[in-house]
Amino acid sequence: MTMRRSPSFLLCLTALAGLTLTACGASRDAPVFNGVKFRSDVRASKEDRASFVATVRNATPALEGAVLAAEYEGVRYCITYIGNSDIQWQVGPDTPPAQLVASDGTLSLRGRCAG
């Protein structure tokens, strides 16, 4: 016995497949902060997986955007690891710009997922 699919079912299935492919393509695009795409990364501590360091390369020309990019990486990590976006920052987005760590143009923010 074969099942016959209605045209509206096939249309919905096609639309869903298209949206899925569009979403996959969009996930590869790095977010833009203050008009700049930053190369960023987050690394967890081996001793305490809730503790992390978010780094952004080439941060010096646009420090404000780089801070936002590092904060984004930290929030994304905590949501993935803990399930919420609460972070206790040791060096974070509220740290005065003069006190931010930027070694060789790389900005580093340190925090711990609270949960």
C-alpha cells in the first residue's frame, strides 16, 4: 500500500528543508560586532570546566567590538556547558579598557559560568 502525499505537505516539506539548509549556512558566519568580524575562541580550564578564557585576535583596532565578541563567546560557552548565560567575570566586559589584557593584539576575558 502506498501513501499519497498532498501538494501542501510536499510544499511544507520543501520549505522546511530550505530553512534547515539556510540555518546551517548562517551558523558558519561569524557575528559582526561594531561592524567588524573577529576571530574568537573560548577555552575551558581542565581543572574546572565552568572556568574559561575567551580570546579575540586582532582586537587592538576595535577594542569595544572585540570586548563584545569575547563576551559573546563566553555567553555561548556557558549556555552550551551549564545551560544559562550567567557569568562571574574576573576580567570581563565591565573591566575598564585600560585594565584589559591585550597581548600581541589578542584580547582575553576570564570568567566562570554561574549555575
